[in-house]
Amino acid sequence: MHEASLMQDLLRKILDVARAQKASRVVAVHVRLGALCHMDANHFRYHFEHAAAGTAAQGAAIHARLDSDIQAPTAADVFLESVEVA
């Protein structure tokens, strides 16, 4: 359930950004996947689409890049870089 926990936390942050900007929907999400987070871009996209279903983030474009540095302090994390809203 590691992925589910990560997705719920990430989705909460994304929707908080949308609410703070009084946006009706999330257009795109940019994330950095830590080298030890156990997800690649396709795996992330799959879990994100399921977590975002029925929310303002449903259908958002996902831009995920994998960080290869296993020594980075955020190597086990999914780091939200930016959120585009409308």
C-alpha cells in the first residue's frame, strides 16, 4: 500500500493548491520520482489516474521524471514540483 499512501498525500497537496488558487481543475502536475520510491513514470501515472478519479485533478497531464540519485535525501519520495490549474 506504499503507492496508495503516497498518492493520497500527493493528491491532497495538489488539491490544496487548486483550492488556494480558486481553480476549478488541475491541468497538469509535475513530479520528481525519487530513485528509491519504487515507481517509474508509467506506474506513477497509473496510480495517479486512479487516485484522481472524481476530483479536480482527474484528467490532468502528468509530467513525471525519475531521479537516479539513490543518495539524495528525497530518494524514497515523490516530490511535487509544480501544479498547473485553470
